[in-house]
Amino acid sequence: MNPKSLISAAAFVLLIAISIFSGPGCANIIPPQGGPRDSLPPILIKATPNDSTRGFKEKRFVLTFNEFVDIQNERENLLISPLPVNAPTVMVRLNQLTVRLNDSLEANTTYSINFGNAIKDYNEGNVLKNFTYTFSTGNYIDSLELKGSVVLAETGKIDTTLIVMLHTNPDDSAVMKDRPRYVTKLDNKGNFNFKNLPPKTFYLYALKDESGLRRYSKEEDLFAFADKPVILSGDTEPVTLYAYATAKPAAPITANTEGGGRRTGPGGIAIEKRLRPQSTVVNGQHDLLTPFQLSFNLPLRKFDSSKIRLYTDSTFIPDPAANFRQDSTGKKLILANTWKPATQYHVIIDKDFAEDSTGLKLLKTDTLSFITKKTGDYGGLQLRFRNLDLAKNPVLLFVSAGQIVQSVPMTSLDFSQALFLPGEYELRFLYDENKNGIWDPGQFFGKRNQPELVKPVERKINIKPNWQNEFEIAL
């Protein structure tokens, strides 16, 4: 290389060095990247004994995975069929999961252990969903299936926390006294699927099992039953169960937290010193379409309707037709009235008009004033339904925020109402078999009567104020 070339090369190297070390800042040192995050669940590479083993006589089995694994909430996740008396013991070490069986195995029986979401990899927590290990103590694996779904009869919706059970005892009392033979869970669409069943006759139920005992113990619990025994064969039709609760959970008594008129009892618990009714007036206004109502924490043991009166306008003209009545619980006073729009009303309550079951009364005479809403605050509503079966005695239910706000027995395909409270509504149809206008739960023990069914309408309606709202809905 000639001298000029050497000088040129040296100058180029010097220029690069100067640009690196004399720049505005030092270059960041970037550590080598470890590749994409692991998002795959563990993979089973070996089962000892093998999955679907026949003539199984072991007391345990071992599952080996391609990475370190962990177990989570095995009590909630693990489903063993047939249901054992004593749950198995699950142990994890590195990439191996060992299950020790704590019950004697039945002869000629197919067992399946579904791990649900219990198995996950140790580092990233990726879940191996619904992994199932199956074996048989006989010389064949039972392969029959039973599929179906569970629907809440009162709403037409689903509750994925319910369990589904198969009993072999035909007695009604079995759901209260016996452990089921097989148990499975619902998927996120309310469907169930029993697998590896033998060709037997079963009795099918669903249950809200908050106690974990797999038994029906409270009328407040959701419960469902099949109309007839399920006789498993090569091609068994899916079954739909309709869950209901015979009794509603008791509502807790909540203390009024407004100031004054209260004393403190043992433990710092506030105790009322006077009666505190709650009304249906909201922001000084009352709805034209609903009765005026006073509610109390406890039932009234004394009530004098002559000592609570309704007046209109500033002249305090009494309304002679106004008549307050108690509801069946004794906790509400209701005044049904034909309200005039945009009108001021006054409810005057004498201090000794009522007394609750603990002896509480008002401390003084009280006046509650309110103005009724204007007709322009409401919208007109007209609905026309296609494919509605009037022979099933349908009752149209308007639902807002999960609560039924109006129910209308349908005698034609059309519904119209001049004033309707604006908002978004879900629609349902109650098929009212006994024509009493309300939903009736099932009766299982001794009667086996299914609950009345409610079917939700897929389309919601949005009612605008001061507008004639019209909808045509195909069912």
C-alpha cells in the first residue's frame, strides 16, 4: 500500500473515533434480548401409567411436562368422576405432577380427572386448561356422553357458577342426602358435557353449590331437575335444565345514615330513636306513572290511615280519594293515585300516624312536598311483535338495571302506551301458564313441576322523551 493510502485510512479511522467520543452523549449499551415472552401452557410429554390405561391397579399416577409446573386452587378446579369420598392428593416437584388416589377403586369403572385451570407453568403462569387424565379398572373405557345447558328460568339468562350432577338413586331425597355419582361444571355459555359415562340410567340436576357439599340444602339456592330419567345410549339427546330458587334471600336491614335522632348501642352500633320513612320522591319530583310509597326498615305494628293525608297546591286542598294502604310485608305504605302533571303535592304525616315493631314513632308532625313530572318528560311507546305465540299467555316484561319496572299481559301482537319513562329497556316474555300475571318457581319434591319460563328478547329499546317511539320486533 502506498503512503497516501495509509494516510487516508488512518485519517478515516481517526475521524470515526472523534465522532463517537466527542458526540452529544455516550451511546446506550443495549443488553441482548431474550426473545418473545413465553405464552404457551405446559405440554404433557409423559404419563405414568399412560393416559387411557385399562386394567388400572395403581394408587397414583405421575404427569411429566416439558417445563416446571405449579398447581393452583386444586380443590376448586379438580373434578373427579365418579366422585370419590376422599379427594386425591396432588403434589408438584419441578416438571412432575403426582396424584395419589386416596380411595379404593371400583371394579370395571372408568375414571376421569379433569384439572380445570389448576395446572400452570411455573415462570409465566400460563394455564393448561381442562387437562383430563382417564383410566379404567376394567378392560374398556366408557365413552358415552351427555350434553346440555342450564338456563335461569326467571330471566332466561345463565349462571356459570352452577354445577350439574348425575345421581343413580331415583328418590327425590337423593339430592339432599346422597353424594352425586358424577359432577361437572358449566362453560362460559352455560353448557355442560359429561364424558366417559357408562350405559346406565341417571337422574340429572343442577345446583348452586356455595357450600361445596354437592347437596341441595336451601330453598334460596338455584336448583334444576330433568323431567325424566336420562337413559344413556349411543345417541342421547341434549338436555336443557331450567334453574329456579323457591325462596328469595332475605334482604338485610340497613340502617339510615342520616344525621340526628339516633343513639349508640353496644359495640358502637347506631340504634334509631325515631321512625324514618323513605319515600319514592327523587330530587323533589315524583313519577306520574308510579304510586307514592313510604318504606320502613321494620314492619309497622300500628297504622292509622286517617293521620296521613294528601293535599294539592299551595291552598292545601285535601284529596278525599287518597287512601294509603299497607303492603303484605307491613314495611310499605302505598298510595295509588292519578297524578296531575306538573302539580305540587303535599303529604302531611301526623307524628303518631304509625309505630313499628320496636315501638319507634315520628318525633313530630312532618310534611313531604313534591312536584309531579311534566308530560314532556315522557315518551310515547308503540311496539309490534312478530311470531309471538299468544296461546302461551305471554306477559311482556320491561327491565331496567336488572329490575322489572312494568309487566303487561299480552292479548294481541301490539302494545302502546301514551306516557313511558325514557331510558333503555331490556324486554322479556314470561309464559304465564297459570295466568296469575307473575313468574312462578318450580316445585320438585313430590310434584316435579317445572318453573314457568321467561325468554329474553335479543333487541333492546331506547325510549326518548317527548317523542313517539315505535318499534317492530321479530321473535
